[in-house]
Amino acid sequence: MARVQPALRRKLGLETLERTPDGAGGYTESWRQLGSLWADVKAGSGREVGGNDLELSSVTFRVTVRASPVGAESRPLPEQRFREGDRIYHILSVAEAEPLGRYLVCTTREERVSA
């Protein structure tokens, strides 16, 4: 039986959080782009939570990318994120998509706040 390859048609930036000491015992946070990956993005379930004049919409996505070796900067990790323009996908987990390890499946969450 032939395996169906994912359609890697969307270009996503892979970003990691960097913390820099602020000199007063704390730190500042900023996101640094590590590179770009071609991905197959599929929507999962969603939910909406409201309160205090704000609504938070949260949707999970399965993002499939070509695998990189363990330890490579181009290999996604939980707590990193993908960016596609104004859209942000927070990476929750990463697993090999199939036994040969050619692709990785990242479970992500996109959150949007609206007033």
C-alpha cells in the first residue's frame, strides 16, 4: 500500500523564545526566527472562552513538516512557535509522523483575542 505524502504547501517561520536579563533581576522576552519550513496545516477542534469584555478563541492544528535530526536548530520543539504572517501557532508537542521518521507532526494551538 502506497503512503500518501503530506502536501507541504504553506511556508511557516519557526521561532524560539529568548529571555535577556534586564539588569534589575528580571528579563525581557522576544521571539527570534530560526528559519522557515514548508508545512501541511490541518485544523482540529476549537473552543471559545469569554469574560471581562474579551473573548479568547483557541483552535488546535496538526502541522506536518519534513523531519530534521534531533538537536538541529531546524527541528521544532514544544514551547517554540510557527508564524504565518499575523497567525501564530504555539507548538504543544512534536512526534514522528511515520516509522521511517521522514516527517514530524506538531500539535499546535492558535489563539486569538478579540474585544
